[in-house]
Amino acid sequence: GMAEAAGDAGPGPAAAQEGAELAAVIGATVPTGFEQTAADEVQEKLGSASRISRDRGKIYFEVPARSLPQVHRLRSVDNLFVVVQEFKDYQFKENKEDALKDLEDLVKKLPWTDPLQVWELNNSLKKKKTKRKKHNLQSPASREKLSDGGEEGGADQNNTNDQEDCAQTAVSVEPTGGQDTENSQGVTSRNGVEEEEDNEQSDVKVEVQASSESGAKAGDGQTGEGEAKVLRFRVTCNRAGDKHSFTSNEAARDFGGAVQEHFQWKADMTNFDVEVLLNIHNNEVVVGIALTEESLHRRNITHFGPTTLRSTLAYGMLRLCDPQPTDIIVDPMCGTGAIPIEGAAEWPYCYHIAGDNSPQAVKRAANNISSLLRKNESKDSSTALGVPLDIIQWDICNLPLRTGSVDVVVTDMPFGKRIGSKKKNWDLYPACLMEMGRICTPGTGRAVLLTQDKKCFAKALSRVGHIWRRAQTVWVNVGGLHAAVYLLRRTWETAEERKSFW
């Protein structure tokens, strides 16, 4: 079962049995708050049960390694890794040196063999994929947009109120084993999202190169006859909790040094083949190997706006409203179209309508839709039917849709940080909720709304309590901002007709 597989057992005898199938315990990072949604998707698509980590924003499940392609097609996961070993209750020594020495010694005892086989298998899958993908790379300009800390924010900012710190370290150790302390340390901070209100998360990359390195560059990358290529690696450490005597940098450095010695791999921060993950959350320690290079949540979107929503979060929101075939699903404030594009790709038997009051957003969304159409055509031109999705520029408080004609409304409401303002939200939110109530079918209609302006939303909801009832709230973290996703159900009450419309 799951527990044994991920427990403290060493490399079990299973691997040694003839013909035993290679199994993988997969860890997946998911948008915080949507762990259960992701677990449901894994159960539905892979038939595996998941464990939801106490360290929010992660789930673990076991699959045969041959299911890796399906694992990569999951829609609710940001990043994937294969678990080397998990310790539920790791006893860290009080003294820093001892604690770090233990982490170093751990490297030799870990059951690396199967996870590395899974990693290799994963690589051969990735190679097949990149052959097709080359022409699709983003221009640097549109990449910039992503990292400006908008509501998209940093990909993996899981909010933990304990102080959380993260380091990526590549380490070079002198062959003598004596560690050279005159290292050059380049420390750069990334994702300095200015809006990270309630999270002291330092996110640091450190590169440590021993001075003896400089002369060894000449024969770089040359492998002799029949000699295996020397792999390049880096260690990424995430640490959360207040009882540790060491920083994530120190853990990554010492653990990385031991990994290098154990495998004779070469340390490289930027151009690495293997990324070893060391996740420490209080007394839980998980060692893993990354299976995704960049987050899967960038799929389907090529033109990013200042607040483009992560596709994984869009998927989670859509799943909350349980779309049924033939449902009409509307995103009245679609921005660059992350929600409807995800919706059309995953729920093709629904009809998706996207609209926004900004002509710029509508243009970007239209470009994203054309990219999706092109992608569909290249897959199989004979069956490419187009996408069940229309986009319109409209006034969100005055929608050109008939009363009671819509099944589902799903949207990311303006936070009032990058778009609009908190002040405007006070008029906008109640007007929007009224209008959404008008277009939704009484009794069966539902809405899933994301907002960070929770006070304003609560007030607006209390004003339209006769047409919308709150069924569920999911707390999420969007680029370092605490936000909420609300599932609302439409009451049987008929909404006031808007005059002068048809």
C-alpha cells in the first residue's frame, strides 16, 4: 500500500524479483487549497489513491512507472517529482554541525536505484516531446510578463506561515575531500513579489564552486570510449519550520556535497541534468528527483497578461463547478483567457463563452485561442473541430446574455492590486454578482469566483443573499497573496429583469 511504499523502509526486495514492475511514488505540487481536487483527478485518471501532505500544496501517489505519460497529462499539478525516500519523523540533532552531518550521511543510505530508473524513463519521454515543441517557445517579452509578480506570481509560492526558505545549490568538492572554504558565493534573490504580505519567504539561489574547479574546464563534456556521460546536478532545498538549527542553504550545500561524492556527478546550477529535491517541513523529510523542468501550469497560454491565472488553478476552479455535458460556462472577466481555454481543452462537451471589458485582454485571449487551435490542428488535422469557445468584449455589469441562460459562471475577479482598485471593487462586486445571478439558471446555476478582496466580497454577497448561497470556500495562495475561491449556488429566486435590454 501507499504507506509502506513511502515509509521509512529501505530499497525493498521487490526490485530484485524477476520481472517485478518498476513502481514510482510520485510527489506533485498543486495550488494550495486544491489538494483534494488533485487527489480526485489522480484517482479518476490513474486509479491511484493519494496522500495529501501535511505540508500544504503537495500530494503523493503510487503508480507503475509505465503510467508516467498519464501522470504528465494531469491538469491540477504544477510540478512532479519521484520520491526517493520519505521520513515522517526525522530526528534532527540540536547542534548544527551534527544535524548537517546526518543529512550528509543520509545520501549513502538512500534507495536511489529505482527512482533514478524512473527519472531516466521520464527523460526518454521528455526527449520525444521536445522534438515537437521547439517552435513554440515564448518570446522573452511575454516571459517577462509572467515574472512581474502579478496575480500569476511565483509558480511555487506555497504560503506557510512558519518561516520558509528555499535554496538551490550546486556544490563542488575538492577530490581530497577537504572542503575549500574560499568559495565564491553568488546569491541572488528571485520572485521578490512586492505583494508578499504575510509570508517571510526567502527564496535564494546559491552557487558554490570550489576554486580548484577553474583549471578543470578543458576536457569538459568529453566522454571517453564507452564511458558514461558525467551527469550534472543541482540540489534544491525547501525548509519550513522554526526548530531547525540550519538554513536551507547549508542543508543544500552539505547534502549536495555528499550527492556529488556518492555519484561522482558534476555540480551545475543552470545547466543540470538531475535536480535533487530536499524538502524539510518540521520533522518530515522528503528526498526526491524532479520530473518537470518548468511548471506544467504554463500550458495552453502563450500571451501572458499582468495577472494571467495559472492553468492548474483555473482547472481546480472549473472542477469545483462540476461541468456537465452541454453546460454553458461563462467567464465574464476572462483576462487573457486562462479559465475558458483550460475549460474548452478539458470539457469539450460544454460551450464556453469568455468576455472582458478590456480590448487588450480580449486581443491576448484571442491570440491564446488561435495558438490552441493551431496546436489542435498539428495533432491531427483530419479531426480538428476547433474549440467550443467564443470571446467577446463586453460590459461586465451589462452582459448581452439572456436571463437564466447560463449554467456556470467561473471567473477570477479583479483583486484591485494590479487591475482596478479596492475602492472600485465596492461598486463592481455587488453589480457583478447581481448580473451573474441574472444570467444563471435558478436552482441549478453555480458560480466559482476567485478574489483576494475578501471583505468586499463578503459584503457584496450579503447584499445578494436572495440569489446566491455560498456552498464552499477554498483558501488559495496566488503569487504570495492570500485569496479565496468561493463556490456559490443559485437559489430558485427569480432575478429582477434588467430593463431596456432586449
